[in-house]
Amino acid sequence: FIGHLGRYTNNSGCLRRLGLEPFSRSGWRCHFDDFLSLSPLGGDHRALPPISPSWFVSRLRARATFDILQAGLWMPSAMLRSQFDALARAVGYDPARRLLGVHIRRGDKKTNPYNRYHSGFEYVRETLQAARELGLCGASGASTSTDGEPKLGCQLFVASDSAVAVREVEDALMELAPASGLGIEAIGLVGSATQGRSSVGVEVATAMDGSSLSLLMAHEVLFDIELLSRASVVVGTVASQVTRLACSLGQAHGTLSRAVALDIDLLPYLRGLFAQWSIRVDDVPWQRPSAHDSGG
């Protein structure tokens, strides 16, 4: 986890930032502070209000579980926090409203035969189902903006390597949300650098045009993880590292109420696969989709 977090820290941008010798040991400090750094995380002016690191000490004393330890490592540096803020403003994130999240991984769904394709409709349907059962995003949770217009009760963050995923979710919300009685607004990056590369298949998106592009792509994916970790409900696939890590962080921080894995039938296989590296994939209580169909 703390050596190289995939291509997020193992890229030409981090190599240039850190230098060859430090990079050869670990790319972690390219984006993150040292383990258990309890330095202040910024003020309330930030687009992403900081989660106080003091929670870690008290929770670690109570239970040193896998999710808590991962969250203790996830300490974004000042540089990365500034990138998170810029991206949060770009997608229109409102920290005053409850957040839901979906992670729609498309790049390798066409290249890994064990991964089943799931439509945006399925993600939205499961999100609405969870929100209803948890009593979230109803009319009573709506607020009013400064111009007197009503604001939607919740935001639904769409994290995806596909540029059309946000539109898919918006279309599904238009169809499903009115009958549910829930107020939900979809937000997410559209036309990002990551979407431009990985939409043709993550496995073949290995060429980087330079350090600035590789860093931008890393920042976008890390932002997806950060914002998903702030969601009360996350719908994704357990085969995805992004979904697993975001939900693990959300559980540690106490923000996650429900995690739905559309591919939960893969959990036994993944449990055995990752056991060889002593990595848990079941630290989060994944729930089976309640409205699963055979289409998509």
C-alpha cells in the first residue's frame, strides 16, 4: 500500500518530483504526508472541509483494523489537497449537502472477461434503493439557496473512467428519481485526462505524454477515491481497487452507511487472490444488489 499505489504514485511525474533514489524506494511522498502525520489539514475555507486526523488515534486504540490502518496512511499532502479543492469546485461539490457515490469502471470491463458490464441505470437504481432504505435525500432534507431557489437534498458523485458515465447517470435519475420522491443531483468530472486515456482499456493506456499528464491523471483518480470516501452510500464493483479503498476509508471515517457491490459474486475469488499479498477485500460489509437483473 505504501510502496507504490499502482500508477497513481508510480509514474514519470512522481519520478521527476521526488528524484530517482527516493522514487525507487517509494512514490508515496509524491502525494501523501508521512504515516500518522497529524499536522493541521487546512481551514473551513477549503472546498473539501478537512477530516480531523485526531479520529485516528482514538479509533486505533479501540480497534486496529485494516480500514483504520489504511485511513491512517491516507494523509494527502498540501499539494494534493489543493488539487482536490480545485477538482471539487470544478464538479460543483457542496459539502453542506449529503453525498452519495457511484464508481463506474469501464476501461477494463471490455478486456477482463470475468468483469460483467453494468449500466448506469443499475448503479442509479441501487443508489436510490439504498437512499430510500436509509431515509436519505427526501424532501425534508432539502435546503434553500441564497437566491431563494430550493436545492436538491443530495448530490450523487459519479467517479468514472468513461466520459459518458455522468450523462448515463443523469438520464437514469430523470427516469427513476421522480417516482422515488428523492432529490438528487449528479456531479462528476467530464472529459478528464483519465477518461481520455482509460476509456479505451486501462491495460493498454500505459503511454504517458509527460510528467504533467501523468500527475494530472493520478490527481483525478485520487480525487475520485477521496470524494467517494465522503459518501454515505457507494455503489461500485468489489473488483475495483478504487471502490474498495474508498469504501474502506469511508468506513474508517464513519461516513459510509452502505456499500453495494454489483459484482459481489466475485468476492470469494478476490478474497483468495489478494490473500497472497495479505490484503483484505472484505473489511467492508459489502451488500448484494437488491434490484439486480441479467441485462446491461
